[in-house]
Amino acid sequence: MIWKANKNKKSQCQHLLAPFLIVSLLGSACSFKSHKEPPNTLHLSVPEKIKGLDPIYAEDLYSGTVLAQSYETLLGYHYLKRPYSLTPQLAEKMPEVSSDGLTYTFHLKEGVLFQDDPCFKATGGKGRELTAEDVLYSFKRLADPKLTSNGWWVFDDRIKGLNEWREASLKAGQSDYSKEIDGLKALDRYTVQIKLKKRSQLLLYVLAMPYTSIVPREAVEHYGREFINHAVGTGPFKLAEYNPNSKIIFKKNPTFRKELYPSEGEPEDQQQGLLVDAGKSLPLADQLNIEVYVEMQPMWLNFLSGKLDVSSIPKDNFSSAITSDRKLRPELVSQGIQLVKAPMLDITHASFNMADPLLGKNKYLRQALSLAYDENSFIDLFYNGAAVPAQGPIPPGLDGYNSQLKNPYRQFNIARAKELLAKAGYPEGKGLPPLEYASVASSLGRQQTEYLQKMFGAIGVKLNVNTYSWPQFLETVKNKRAQIWEYAWAGDYPDAENFLQLFYSKNASPGQNDSNYSNPEFDQLYVKSLDLPAGAERTALYQKMASMVIEDAPWIFGAHRMRFTLFQKWLKNYKPHEFAHGNFKYYRVDPNLKQ
Amino acid sequence: MIAYIIRRLLNTIPIIFGVTLIVFILFNLVGGDPTYQMLGRHANAQQIAELRHEYGFDQPKYIQFFSYLKQVLTFDYGRSYATKQPISQMILDGMGPSLSLMIPSFLLTTILSVSIGLMVAYFRGRWIDRLTVIFCVLGMSLPMLAYILFGQYFLAFKWGMFPISGYDTQWPDRMQYLLMPMFIFVAVSLGYDVRFYRTAILEEVNQDYVRTARAKGLSEPRIFFKHVLKNSMVPILTNIVIEIPLLILGAFLLESFFGIPGLGSITIDAVHNSDFPVIKAMTTLVAILYVFGNLATDILYTLVDPRVSLK
């Protein structure tokens, strides 16, 4: 009886396992036709979901990068030359600037076509030619208050009449795009004139940012609020598939104008094979597959298995890829993987709230805390050593950076920190209430906070840590409720002004000067620097401003991070660029090496 | 029964109202102001004020609450703050990937766990029972992340049995990407479910009617499948039906690590971004599904247990 029962159970068990086996077999049986793609297809990744393809919302790097494959701007960056230099993109040449420096005249390239799209009803879906009116329309969209663009700051208070047009739109409840603006005119079909309210060298950088990409009015009106999911630009790639949460596919734009791979670069570019394709028509790749990886592990494993062409190195995998002397590990070298290191043009920092009655009024206290902050060990622990300690606000590679500068308050020195703390009125921290530290809730945030507590604890200063979600954190900082917090700033364009404006008093919270630093002398120099062309005088001003914030210590200057990027042997022409968002047109895959 | 159903449906009104109130209060207490994130770090005070006005953040809280209630009633939650996509479309787009993963995972888990539960209940106290319980405890003790890291590194990267991650909008290509996350879901869920069903079945095995059936000479399979399983169905159904509405939420970790663009990751993104319209939509949707899931469970009880009647 028992034997029989067991026998029955055995066959029962087989039945129970059957569904599992069926699913497993079904899976392997369907293995699996892959979508056909041209051999010269790039496989790239982004670490965040894409927020949209409308250029006026291109606040985050990754949305800007994706949309810049389809949309173009008046100016761009030279792909190979360093330091970063602007080149014409949709403009025929660099603009003519009037002698007073207030009027810029751009001549557009003729024959540039928007990509074919059903929005062009008059031509049966054929893309029409880009004209000066498209430039005016696109720039006015940035200013349209109804659209609440997060890129309005690039034109705010810069172009004659644009702020007034915005105000009028706000009052009327709608924007009149046909209304002429004094500072924004189409002189003829291919000529755009921009008049500034005051002289500014920065306009040109702004015109190379994805925010100022040129869009066709037909597409905006045809797609309405869905325009954010479409890309109808003049660029080298045409959007073929758009799933902002997982995958974006672009195909070569068959109507892209003739644009050639650069034939000049830096001396080492020739040796690194970056000029092999000089003079060839762009884009070099036929297809672009961009996959979204919100987690680092799958991205890294996909790169190692050859399914991605380029990858950053996840923090936890750094030592498995890079040796202690910051070289690529031999096992990766033997696979043909290559490493490239480049500065990120950014700065990390701990901010002091200068509007706070305790920290804002006590320079010695801020200087003491700065001296107690051991940046070298922080860089080793949290950036795997891939960063250089910051001495001031200007990152290396920008005009105004002084490589010889040693910030007297950033040389880790506990004894000196204690001296200054005593001078601040708190010997050994006695009498000093715990400082309120705002932190973002994340495992990394918690680790960094604990480390900071330890460093400040060494001189007798206690930190009360308040942990927030990211929106709460921003709300706390922008409303001047925090005392200390850590932050980072990545340059919007390669000019030290973009870093120094973080200390301009008119930009105080809720603006970008969230440490609320206010120094009339600094402000005066900052305003003066805006008026100056690049040159010795402006460099001296930048350095003077940097020395003022170093002395006043509204920040503990952290680090300028380095980008360590790996790429496969079959990917050609890869050279990191912090600002050329549309640079995928220069890449190509060597199918022979890939096989 | 119809009167009962109508009464239960009417009961959902205060429940949904309570849920909306709690979500609204929680969001306003701890959610943070989304304005700063929406405008970026360059925004000035004027732009912030304009955006707050445009989105109605400057209105009194009670008006904001009433417009939320209106959205709940009309099922029109507008657009996401972060992505500016219509929320109904986001939910529809995310539902397919989530359900593609969750329905087969859930069915497989349920079939396996009920079957294993029956088997180990039958062999109660023997080595197979002990071994299964040990595996169940082990399975429950390991976090899902450990399975994911192991699966991606060994099964996918080292041994090439599955793709490391990815998703395809087309069938059957999508299947290859769903297999490993599906097996991980099953492995993680099996321990708890098997133990639960084993206990439910064992409670029935000890009942007097089972002893009577054995005394009458009924075969063991007949006792188990015809009598024990049927009488164990009430707790089993409760466990199964209550989980069904939650399937729509997907599995956040699995979706994030395997690149599946489902509702789980949409919800978590919304929480991170203070994307209140999406949070409202997802919370209300799940609350409604949960209430209906409960109602469906009660109705199903009458089908499996004649002693239950709905009045």
C-alpha cells in the first residue's frame, strides 16, 4: 500500500515539475530571432530614463544627448580640438559681431532639410528647408511662459525685447509668436540677427546647448503635447523607435546635409587613429541603439560581454577594471578594451548657508571646517581615486584655473583647524551647537555623511544629520533652511563664468547661488567680467574672484572628477567630449573587429 | 448575493476617499515641493512662482485636494510632472511589460507552490518534507537582490543561458528577456508560498473527515485531491486573489535590473521625483483593484465552500 502510494507520488512529482520544464523548453526553443540591424550599428547606454525629446526641457544630460542626435543648434563644438572650441553647425560660419559687441548676425547654411515626417503636410511628409524663421520660433518657445521651459535661463535678461515679449505673453495668457522682437530678427531667409541688452561672450556657448536646438513649427503644432515624444530635427540621425524607459533607436538620416569628419585635431589624435576618417561624410554609423540601464551591474556585464560599445566603470567594479596605478587591467587589455581618462569639468563641494546666522557670520568657523575635511581620503573612498582635490571654484582646463594655486584652507590640517576653531570662539568645539547637515536619502549619501561626521568630529564639531528625499532636499536648500550640505556642479559650457556665477549675489536662493554668498566686490568683478572678451584681463578677474571665495570659504571645495571610460576595440573615433552632445555621428563600428 | 455586492461596492467609496486623503496628506508632509526639481538649478524666484501658479501649487490645500478627488472620479490624472507624458498612457504602456513578467511568474509560482505544498503535506515528517522546509527557509532568507546578482553574473554572463537584461516589444522575442526574472520571482516567492500552503493543507489533513475517508479505504490521491485540496481552497484562494491586483504593480527590483519598462519602475521613479500625479494615479488604481480583489475572493468562497453564503 505504502509502496503504491509512493509510486503514485513519484509520477505526481513529475507532473508538478512539468510546467516549469515546459516554460524553460519553450524559452530555449524560441531562441530567438534577433532584430536585423546593420553591422555598423552603435550600441550605447544611458544610466537614466529619458525625460523627453523636446529641446526646451533638455535640462538633464541624457535627454540632451539623445535629442541632439536628431536636433541641431546654430553652433557646435569641434570634436577633436582641446581646449573646447566652438564651430558653426547650422550657421554657415561664426557670427559677425558689431563693434559695440551687442549685435550678432548669423548666416544659416542653405539647403539644410528637416527630416521627413508626416507633420510636413504641405510637402506630403517631405522635410522642408530650415530658415531663419525657424530659429526665431525655436528661441521664442524657450521664452514662452506657458511652456515653463527649464532652459529659459539661457536667454533670460540677455536678448533685447525677449523678456518683454515673455511678460506680455504672461499677461495675455498666450504667446504671440508673430510679434516681432527687437533683439531677434530674420533679416532674410537665411540671416538671423540677435541684439543683446548688454555685452556677453556667453551667448555663443548658449547657442551650442541642446535647449536652443532648432525645431520646425509644423512638428510642434502637429504633435501638440506629444511633441515631447518625437524628434523632427535636421540632424544626422532620425528617430526610429522611442521607448524612453528602455530603448531608443535612431537610423541614419538619408536627407542629412553634407558634413565631413574633421581633418584637424590634437597632436596625439593622429597616433590614436582619430583622424583616419578625416574628410568622410557624417554620420559614419548606420544605426544607433541607445539602451537605458538604471542599474550599473547589467550595464557593466553587457559591456564585458560585448553587447555595449562604451561603458563607464561602476564604482563597485572599479578595482576589477583598473589597477592601483590607474591603468587598465591586463585581462581587459587582452580583450582589446581601451581606457580613456578625461576631466569632467565639474566640482563637488560642501556648501555653507551664508544666510545662516551662525555659519554665515563666522569665517573662521567655515575655514576651520574646511581644513578638517580630508579630501584625499574622501576621493580614494568615494571616487576610487579618480578625481583631483579642488583648490578653488574653477576646474582644470578652463580659463582662470591656476594649477599652482594652493588653497590655504584646503590643506588637511587638524591642528590648524583647531586653531581657527578656537579663533572662531569655539575652542575644541566647546559652545558650538551641533550643525544641521542636510543629506539625500541613499546608501552613498549615508556613507558620505558618516565620513563627514567623523572628519568634523576630529576637531570637536558635531553634525545633526537630516535625511531627505531629493525634492525635499532641494526644497530645504532653496528655502535656506539647511546649514551644510554636499552638492556638485557640472559645467553647462566651458567657461569659468559658469562656476563663478554660483557666487553672484543676484543668483542667491532659490537661484543657483544656494550657499547665498554675497560680496559686493565680487559682484562688481563678476559683472565686469561678463563684458570682457577672453584674454589676460578677464583671466586676472576670474582668478581674483576665485581668491575671494577661497578666503571667504562659502564652500568646502571638494574635487574635480575624472571620467574613466572603456570602449571596445571595434568602436572607432571615440574621444570623450563634455559638451558635444551630438557626437555619435563621429563614431563607427569596425564589423571585422567585432566578429 | 447581488445586494451583498452592491453593499460592498458602496463600502468602497469611503475606502477610496480615505486612501486619497492619506496619500494627499503624506505627499504634502513628506513628498517635497516638485517645483525645484522640475525647473532645475538655474531657476529664479519668478520662474518658480510662475510654475507654481501654472500647476496650481499656490492654491490652498483644500482646493488641491478637491481637484485630486475630481481626478479620481474622472480617472483623468493629467500628465506626469517629470516626463510630461499622459499618465493614462504611461500606465497602459507599463502594464504590458509588468503583466508579461508577473502573470506567468505568478501562475508558475502558484501551481508549483500548491503542488509542492500538497506533496510535502502528504509526506509530512519524512525527509522530503524536512528537506523542502529547509529549502523554503533558505529561499525566504535570501533577498531578491542576491538572486538577481547571481543570476545575471553566472547564468547570463558566465554561462550564457539567458540574456543579461533587456526587453523587446515583440513576441516571442520578449520571452528570452522574461525567463530569468520569472525564475527569480518564482525562486523568491516559492519558499513563503509552499510553507503557507503546506500549513493550510496540513490543517485539513488532521481533520476527522480525513481519518473517516482513510477508514473507508479511499486511496490517498483521492483523499488529497478530492477532499483535502477542496477544503484547503479557502486560505489558498485568499492568498492568491489578494495578490492578483498587486501584480499590476510589477516587481520594482526585477524591472530595474532587467530593464523591463513596467509599472514598478514607473511608480518608484514617481516617488523619487515627487511626481504627484503619477503617485496619485498608481495609489488609487491599486486601492481600487485591491478592494475589488477582496470582493472577488468573497464571491469565490461561495463556489469552493458551500457553507459560505453572502448576505
